Amino acid sequence: MPENKNTPKPEPGPLGTGARVLVRRPSEEAQTGRIIEDYAELTDTEERGHTWAPVHRWAVALDDGRLVFADTDDLTADPGAT
């Protein structure tokens, strides 16, 4: 059986499902929330033929009640998390 070359690697460091994070995006102020889902295995959109709508890796439930989708570069571990 051929080896899957696109297998996502676990995110190093403090990012992962359940982690408290700070979401920084150019379009709005930084917000805090919790990662609720990791879509790493879906982020390779080339084989699906829709590079015009890339999948963001992380689903984050913000503290204000909104759900946002973000890339790893948009997230840092929440410095206020204990």
C-alpha cells in the first residue's frame, strides 16, 4: 500500500484542541478563545480542486461567542491561560 505523503504532522508546542489561544488577524482586533477542532488533514486543497477556497486549519470558539477559522500563523498561546 502506498504511503500517504500528505499526512499532517501534529502541531508542535502548545497549540492543539482545547488550548486557549490569542487569535490575531489583520481585519480585526486580537481575540481570545479556545481551539475546538483541528482540520489539518483537510488543508491540502490541491487534490480537491478548490485552491480558491483554502481550508483554515483551526476552528476557534472565541470568548465573545463567535466561531472563527484560522491558520497556525494567526494563533499564539493565550498568555493569560493558566
